Amino acid sequence: MKLRVRINRQTCRVELPGEEPSLTELTDHIRGTVLVSHGLSADTEFSLSLNGSELLSDAGQTLSSCGIVSGDLICVILPESAAAASAATASTSSSNTSTTGTESRRQQQQTADMTSSQSEQTSDILDSEPSVPSWEPMLCSEAEEGQAPLSLELLYHTAQTSSPSDAVMVAGNLLMLETGFVPQGSELRPGEMPDGWRSAGGVYKLQYTHPLCENSLAMVVGVCMGPVLVINATLRANQTVDTVRKLCLNPSSYVTDEWPGESAAAAFKDLSKLSRVFKDQLAYPLIAAAREAMALPVAFGLAALPPELLLRVLRLLDVRSVVRLSSVCRHFNVATADSTLWRHLYRRDFTDPDPSRSRDTDWKELYKRSYKLRCEHRHIVRHRSLPPFPRNPRDIFSSVPLPLHPPVPGIIGGDYDQRPTLPHGLLPRPLFDPIGPPQDIGRRPLNDFRRPRPMGGRPADVQRGFI
């Protein structure tokens, strides 16, 4: 029978011979083997327990009669003095073990440091050349200032650029490759520009095919016209040649003054903007035109969505955006004319007085009428918000104007606070009107020096009040 014996939080395994060992055999085995291994004498008194609280009384019974089976945990309960001595012995042995382990680890660390220093010295002696930087996959749209993709670095060095226009065309070739175009040229090798891509007079010519547009050839031609680089993209599909796009770039906006430098990261600037402009205005429209010329469905964008998904997107837009989207192309014009779309927009933006309308209702026309009525109502409400002022201010028989909303407070004190809605000329002016100076019969303001003196004789001495 195999048992586990625990003494002072330390567990060890005990194996008793025979099929039915007794409790006495277990006690003798613990006394002669386990106690000695824990630094206790064989004469130490102890008790056994199965659960740590109830002691087992030895009456010569078997372990199975006590409810002990193979694999059980037997707790050895020692007196307080014996338990303290056992704990001290265990701590001393553990400290000695930890000290020995610490010293061994320290020696191993010193040996490792010496080995690493020697290896570093050896590597410094052997490696006289600088280490090669590690490159990660990067697109031109992800490049920050002072960074460039590894593919652009390779093209920039192999192309031997001699002007900012050369550098922009090299970046344009990489952007075409990122979009999925395959360059056409004799003996084309990776990391190099096609043969004949640059000719005298500042003219560039590149040819591509695309796996989404088979049997079509796209040609990108760049011409330097002063400080501007004009790039024309032509498409040849179904035995016809059409000019698709024209892009004008200023090379100085994307190439620094250090363009003959050692790296593309130092030569280019604002690569993310160049990528966005080149792809949106040249590469993507070229693919769309090629697929349209070959009667193929659109491969990307909003127009490539199925009709049910496109209607779900249109339902999230406002009416102004839906109307503008309808003028983009024929496909969007047909999609925005759907009756279920306008029914959703009408019930979203207006309160339908007749929920049980027939399916033949022209919801778009109904939306137009409701929208015009709402605009007229807002105009009328805005016009009525101002009060109609009478033509003659002294005409007391004219209709009293409606008060402003909110009403304007009257003058402090007097009848103006009691009747703030009456016209200004209906009530007499108070003696101390804070709005302006007093006026005579001719409606002219009177100054203090022109007022008639109440009594004849000398004018009043203004300094007398200060004496």
C-alpha cells in the first residue's frame, strides 16, 4: 500500500509491504524512516491522524478497517518541542541549500559573463563591416517621414535616378505593382525597372497588364513640362485605344532637395500622400475602365457590392448624400431610384399620416412634396417671428404689434414695466428717461447749457456746491 505522510508541512511517500498492513506497521515505519529523515530521533513521541484533527488509536487493527486506502494522506502530529526542533532543522537545511544554490548560480553567471564578453570581442574583431538593417514588409502608404519600403530602395538604386521626375516615376512604377499590375518588358528581373522606361527629353513609358483585366494592355506615359510632370494613362482593350486618366504632379512636392542621396528614405517625402493620389486618380480608375471595356463586373469599391448590400448602405445615408451619389454613374442612379429605399427614407424623416399606403405609391415623389412643404413651413415661421411695425409711430389707432419671443423687457420703472407690449410713443416719456437727453417741442435734444434758467439774473455758480 502506498501512502503519503506529512510532517511539518513536508510530504513524503511511504510504501508498506503486504496486502493488509496494520496501523502498527505504519507507525514503526514512520518511526524508523521518516522521523530520521527529518532530523528527529526514533524515540520522539507522535500521533497519527487521517484528517489532521482526530487521532488514530493503535489497537492492532488494519489500515483498511480505519478507512485508509492507498494514496491517502497521513498527518504526523508531533509535540511542540519536537515540532520546533524539526522546523529549525528544516530551515537550516533549506538555508544551506539556498546558499549553495546562490553560490553556484553566481559562479555560473560569472562564467556566462566572461564567455559573452569573449564572444563579443571576437565578433568585434571578425565583423569589421556594419550590420545589415532588418527590413519589414511595408507599403508606400504606410511609410512615415524618413522611411521607405525595401522594394522602393532596390528600384531607386538600380534605376540610377538623375532627376526628381525620375524618382517620381520609379515610385509610380512601384505603386502600380502594389495595385496588382504586371510590368511588360524584355528580360524583366525583379528589383529593376523595365528596359526603355526612360528616354531622352524627359519622356517615360511603362506598359502593364492586370490579372483582373486579361487581354488588355495599360500604358503609362510621363512627360516633363517645366516643373510639372504630366502622366497620361491609356488603355488598349478590344482593339481600341482610349485615354483614361491624366495626372499632373509636381516632383518637388514629393522629392527632397537631396534626391541624388544614398537612400530612397532620404530622397522621398510624403510617400503616403503620393500613394493615395496616384492610386485613386490613376491606378484604380484604370482597372475599372479596363473591366468596363471588357464587359466585366466591377472588382472593388462601393459599386462592387451586391444590390441588397448596396441598399443597406444607402439607407444609412442622408437624402442629400443619396441625391449626390445618384449623379456619379448609371449604376448608382439605378440603385438610388429604388422604391423601397425611398419608402424607408420617407418613413424615417417624416411622419406618415397614412400607414396603409399601397405599394404602387411613388415614394420618391412623395418625399419631394413633403420636403418642399417642410421648407415652406420653416420659411413662414421664420418670417412671422419678427413683429410688424406700424408705418407711423404716432398712430395710436394702428394695431398693437405682437411682442417678440421672448418679450423684450421694458424701461426700468413707470408704466413701461407694467405694459411692456405697448408702442413706445403711446405713453408719455418719464422725467428721468435713461435712454437719451430730453427733447423740446421740435424734437431736438437739449443740453444742460441750453436749458432755460428757472429764474432771471446771474447764472448759477457751479462751484457753490463744493464750498
